[in-house]
Amino acid sequence: MKTIKGIQIAEPEVLRIIDMDMPELNEKNNVLVKIKAAGICGSDVGIYHGTNAAATYPRVIGHEMVGEVVETGPSAKKVKVGDRVIIDQVTSCGHCWACRHNRPNVCQHLAVRGVHIDGGYREYMAVPDTDCYILPDSLRYEDAVLIEPTTIAIQACSRAEISAEDEVLIMGVGALGTRMLSIAKLSGAKIIVADVVDEKLQEALDAGADHAINLLKENLDEKVKEYTTDAYGPTLSIDCACTKDSLGTLIRVTGNAGRVITMGFSVSPTEVTNFGITSKELDIRGSRLQNKKFQTAIDLILDGKLDLDHKISHTFHFLDAQKAFDFVDSRDPSIRKIVLTFDD
């Protein structure tokens, strides 16, 4: 049988290039996709370092994956050979309470490609045609990788019920925070961003943020009061930093009756008090993955409301994945989004 190359995290801190069997089509996995590009997400880095509580090992990681359809089975109706596609990372059972209530992204038997089952850091994948979405012709494969983190932002803003009346604090404007800003500003809300890197904050201002706060140089509590109406504090805070202290910090600074969206997967203890939540009657809402948001993101691109062109800061060939992850760990300030390419 023909073999392909894949990138596997055998155990925390152990990245290997492995040989895998070429996927074969069947009634369920009725589309063969040649992977063209796959993004490195913070959760991939967490799996590599052993800090992602959801992951199982050994695992071929990668959940931001795009490619070209090279073969289809007789049951495939949605896509055809030659289509450029992005693959949904979520697989669900379809019958548990969450699935029956249209929340398959938190299915009781959830299996995420690249986390619980093998993902996109490999040359070919066989998947159901229903999990494929056709890419806009205008997007390079590398840029199309950003559709997946954009769906995460769309999901978070949906969970937050964001509106034009909100005054929003986005904590962290790395790759996820930047995508969050691009979606949140479509609501018409006032947006404040906070980070520790001046260059990222300036880029966020250039991209439409109303105010920026450097957490190393300015007092967050004072600044959010200065930047919100009647010193009320944010009515919505979104944690795109997902650090040990970020959730507690956002609970502290969010205004009464506000919402706090958390997306982190750290299992490190953090200090959160009942009083901080109850006294202001805050809504603390988790937002995980995305719930069928790929077409929403693609439609925003097609409608000219979302620009993903040339937002990738670095690319590495997928066989140089170790170099790419080492570069992530260097915390080089030029890093925005890193993508692995699968060109021959």
C-alpha cells in the first residue's frame, strides 16, 4: 500500500515525521483531499507541550487544514475533483443532548480532527464531503487557513450575543485576537484591545480597534474605565489570551450584567471568586471550536466584509515542522500566524 508522510506528536515534546497508509475512501469518508496548507494554532502548541487537556497521544495534529479534492466516492455530492476546500475539524455523534439541540461542537462524543483523532498535518485525508467547504477563488491556500480561526471568532461572538450597544474588551491580539477583532467590529460595537506587545496593539488600532491598552505599561482597571461610557467597564470581555490569570482579570474589570467569554484549555488553577461573578451578575460563557460556521466565514469573504489576504507572517514546509514549533517557542515578536505548506 502507498504511504504518505505525517507529523505526529508521539508524546509531549516529541514530534516525529511518520509514514502512514494512504487513506482509502469508503461510504462515510467519501472524499480524498490532498492537503496544501495547515495552520499552527495555540492549541497545537499546547498539544506539543502537553498542556492541552483535551488531547490524546500519539496524535497527528492540525485542525486548520485546506487542500484540493483529488478523488470522490459515489456518495459524494457536495464537492468534486479539483475543488479547493477547507475541512471542518468537528466530528459529532448526532444523537446526544447537545447534538439534538444544535450544538454538535460540544457533542458528548466529540472527536476533533487533530486532537482526539488524527488531523491535517499529513499529505492526504479522507473525509465526508459534508465536512468540506469550497474556498473562494481569490484566496491563496496559505491565507485560506485563517478561515478556521475566523470561525472560532464567529462562534465566540455568537455565544456572546454581541451587539452595537456593547463596549467590548478583547484580551490578547495574537492570531486569535486579530480574527476576533475582525468579526467583533462587524457588530458596530466599540472595541478595546489589550496586549503586551506595542506592535500588535498598533496593528489592532490600524484594523479598527477604538482603543488599545499595553498591559505592561498601563493600568487595565483604570484604562477600561477611561475608555467606557460612564466608567462602566466593558459590557463584553473576550479572553483571547487564555493565560493563567486572564479569566480572573476579565471578571474583575467587566461591568455589571456583562458577559465574559472564555476559550482557554489550560487546567492550571486560577483565582476566581463567587463574589466577582455574583455581585455583578456576570454571564461566564465558554465558547468551544465552532458550530457550522465555515460557510458564514466564507460568505463574509465573498461579500467583501472580511479580508484574509496576506495575513500570514511565516510559512514552513511541513517536513520542517520541528523548526516551525521551535520558532513559535522563540516568541519572536514578528510572529502573527505560522502556516505549514505541503508543496512537493
